[in-house]
Amino acid sequence: MKPIPVVFHLGPLQIHTYGIGLAITFWFAYRYFARRLRNHGYSDAWLGRAFIWIIVAAVIGARAVHVIAHWSYYAHSPAEILAVWHGGLSSFGGMALGIPVGLVLAHRWCPKLRLSVATDLVSVVLVLAWSIGRLLGPQLMVAGGGRRTNAWYGMYYADQVGKRVPVPLLQAAECFLIWLVVIQVEKYVRRRGGPIGFVATAAASLYGLSRFTDEYVFLPHGAGGVGVEVISLVFVGAGILFGTFLLRRDRLRLQTADAMPIDPWAAPLPEGDEEGAGPELGAGSGTAGESGRQRAAGMTSSP
């Protein structure tokens, strides 16, 4: 079995499958996040221009962290620093720069979207986008495989000798399972009316656990891998601690609440709206206006 082609030509133009896969992934994440914003009553008109900056920041951060983690190689091959088509984008680096840029722009261009609500809404998107991105990104790039293996499930990858553990496929499956779990967590939070932030905490913990397992079990070890393992364990530990804190703090609200909100992530009502009205929860334009009777009927937003 030959490696999956990582590049093809259209006349003089060279097209990298890795780049196409990432472009599809970013497009999907944009569409999915826009839908979730509308479902909870927020405008998505600002998202298009913000997403360009988010993509640029995520790619820069992802590449910077990868280069720093593998500086012994890039110090002797500086021309490869910008060669992102050869692979080498750190998920943690992309989050470290892309998420803060996105949150700052959301605060500036969509003031109604609180930070805690934004992290919950986007975390579901990120987990599923990682699943698609692993399938269409590292699986189609140079040296995308893991440790060498002779097992039946091994695959050949460009610029790697012998069959390799298909880590991108495993990671795609892991992230899809995490997405399924996080969707259930979101339903649990919706039923109890909070706490806001718990969905993002659960997603971060589960993703950190899966990344630690991948790096420790399936991928060749090195200084960069050890760094990812440490960061992954920090995600797991911080997520468990913060999630426990959120749930314990939320007990007081449950004891004093008269009724549970149908949508705890809903956009705040415009001033002057009648009590009981709320944001539209269907796939509409993202404007407020659903009646209290509809909310009482139990309408909920889709993933």
C-alpha cells in the first residue's frame, strides 16, 4: 500500500492536500459556530471578519509552538520554519493564540456574548473541528504517522519508512467520541440551568486526556512530545478542579432558583422586552423575540 498523495499539480500550480484539508476544517468550524450563535439568539454578522483574524492567529500560534518545541531541527534548517505544508502545527499553540484573539474580537463586535458563554459555545465546535481536522490534515501530510508498527492496522505515510500507527485516524475517532460526550454534558447543563463554563471545562479535560494518551502511547518520544504530555496533563488537572468548583458553586443557585432557564446560554433580552421573552432558539437570524409560551414549551437548541 502506497502513502496517500500529499501534493498534486494543476498545471504549474502545486496543491497540498494538507492545506485543502485544513481549509475545509476551518470552513466547517465557521459554519457550525455561526449556527450555534444563531440558535442561542446571538448575531453572527461579526463572525466572518473575526474568523479571518482567528485563522491567522491560530496558524501563527500553532506553527510557533511547534517550531519552539523542535528548535534543534529548525535551528539547522531555518528555511523549513515557514514550510507549514510539510506539517507541524501544534493544536495547543493554535488554541493559545487563536482562542484569545477570537474572544477579544467577540467582546468588541458582539458585546452581548459573555466570555463564559462564548467558551461553552465554541468548545463544542472546536472538538468536532479537531476530529475533522485530524482526518483531513495530519492524515494527508508529510510524516503524519506515529510509531512504526507491523500490525495489520499500520499505514504508510510520505517520508516515513515502514508502516506507522495511523495516529490521525485514531485522534479523529477520539475527538468525535469526545464531541458526543460533550453534547451530553451540554444537555445536562441545560437541564439544570448551569453552570456556565462547565461544557468548556469538560471538553478541555477530555481533550487533554486523549492528547496525553496519543503522545505517550502512539507517537515517537522526544522533547516536543514530553512538552505536549505535560500541557495535556495540566488541561486534565485544571479541568477537573475548575469543573468541581463550578458545580459546587452552582449548588447555591439551584437551592434558590424559582425555575430553571430553558437556555442558560441565551442572549440577554433587549431593554423593554416583556418578561418571559427570550432569544430565538431555532436556526433563524439570531434576533430576540421568541415568546415566553414557546420557551415554556421546552424548545431547545440543536448542537
